[in-house]
Amino acid sequence: MKLANIAIVTDSNSGITQVQAKELGLHILPMPFMINEETFFEDIDLSQEQFYERLAAGDQVVTSQPSPEAVMNLWNNLLDDYDEIVHIPMSSSLSGSCQSAIMLSHDYEGKVQVVDNQRISVTQRQAALDAIQLVKEGKSAVEIKEFLEKDKANSSVYIMLDTLYYLKKGGRITPAAAALGTLLKLKPVLQIQGGKLDAFAKARTTAQGKTIMTTAIKNDMINRFGGADKDNIWLQVAYAHNVEAAHAFKEELLQVFPGFDVHMAPLSLSVACHIGPGALAVACCKKN
């Protein structure tokens, strides 16, 4: 069987670096950031370390979406070597970049299929890996898009924040709520279901927050995804500038989910920008 000649594209919100993309056979569109009104590109001229240094220094860090030129240049270059493209941007609920890509794709006569599957960070990465597998199975770009969009509800993310400062700074909670939360040393747990970032629970300690997230993800596996089984679920840990804490959390998860292959990666900077350093996340996707 002749395999379809399809390029799989996602953006750096997936947490996949340019180096990893080459190893995986993927193509990564770097996300732009404005820092004190100067433009930087994730993993090109802005590393994770530099990002957190600028955040800690109090610099004005703002997320942006890729320019139409950047998107089309990548697509045009790829279409010199590939027949079709499947483009998997970050969730349309969290950024306008998905809608922009869909509009741009209309000029490509069906050669570019943009997937709106409500994924971000490690779940977006898994969608890209699923797409590579579907290419190997001989699926067309349209079939891959349809499969990934049908599969979009089969993922879950819970994030525990270490600070309320960045939610307050971004206007997502009131200064009074932030002050009260800081005073009470609350660790908010947020969830991403269907692309939206929502409040889920409030923990008094880090240990309690991790227990809340572990229980929630296990309930999702059992009640939504057909069972907490390593052959059924991809399990992931994401973190924001706190890799030691993430390693410890991974070991705790393996006590609850023995035998699981737990993928660990930094949280995408577009998410970290709004929640700050020290955040810990657990995510899962149903295996296909």
C-alpha cells in the first residue's frame, strides 16, 4: 500500500520542540510572544528559561498568534515536498490562531486540512502523534481531520496553580479574590475540558491539590474513557519551571496507575503566561 504523502503540522503550544519534531517527523509552527513590545518566537529565540526569567523580572509578556505570512510560508514550503497538510493548532477556545488558520486554508483547494479538536499542551502533542500514526495507516488528510475532531472529547487536563498573581494580572480573577486566596494559601485547581480553562476546586495544600487532580483524572478514565487501564489511556504530566516537583508527582501517579507510561513535558508558554511558574498538571487521552 502506497502511503499518503501528508505533512503533519502543529504549533509549539504542543510542547514539542523543533529538535523533537525532526525526530518524530512533524513540523512545528513557533508561537510568537510580545515581551515589552518586542517579538520573540517560542523555542527559536525564546527558551523556557528565558521566558521565566522575563516573567520573574516583571516584564510585560503577552501571547500572540502566528501571522498569516508565517503560517502560509510554512504551508507553501511543505507543499513543495508533500501533497497534503494536516495542521493541528491549539484549541480554538483558547486562541484565535485556529480560526485564522481555517480561513487561510480556504485558499489551498483542500490541500490543507485544519483540525479544530480543542487540544492544548500534552493533549495537543498526543493528537499530533495520533495523526502520524493515521498517515502510516494510509488515511487521507480529510480522514485524519475527521478522526481527530471526532476524538476531541477524549482528553482531560487538570492544573494546580502555585500563585494567583498571574490570573490577577491577566484580569481573570479580581484583586480581592487573589488577595484572599494568597492569604489563605489556596492552591486553585483548574480544568481544561473541551478547550475551556475553568475553575475546578480549591486546595489548601500542594498534597491536597495533587490528590484532587489524581482522583479527578481517575474518575474521567473510568467514567468517560472506558477504564483506568494502561492499554486504554495515555497519561501525561506537565509543569511550569518546576521539573523536580513534576518528577515527584509522576512517581506518585505511578503508585495509583502502576505500569502506565507517563509522558512528562513543560507546559506550553502560552498557558504558563496566564498561570505563572510552579504550576503542575496531569492530563490523559484515550488511546486509539
